[in-house]
Amino acid sequence: MNNEQQDTREQAKQAIYAAIAEQAAGLKTSKGQVGAAEALKHLAEAYAWVTYPNQTHG
């Protein structure tokens, strides 16, 4: 993997992590709405995929 790909992957990880933090903070105000928890789950899966692309996720 070249440096440009590593930089892009790191940027994606940082963006997803920020979205996870924002979504998690919003869970209190969503009062346990299924949609909010589902969105957090999808973000966590995306982070896992970007962090460990060679492993199966799901």
C-alpha cells in the first residue's frame, strides 16, 4: 500500500471515528430510538472495515 492510500485510509478512520463519537453522544437525546442505535452499529462496522480490511465483518 502506498502513502497516498494510507493517508486516505487514515482520513476515513478519523472521519468515521468522529461520526461515531457524535452519534454516541446523541444516543442520550434520542432516548434509545432503534434508528440511532442502528446508525451507531453501521458506523462501528465501517470503522472495523477501514481498520482491518482483510478480515470479514458483518
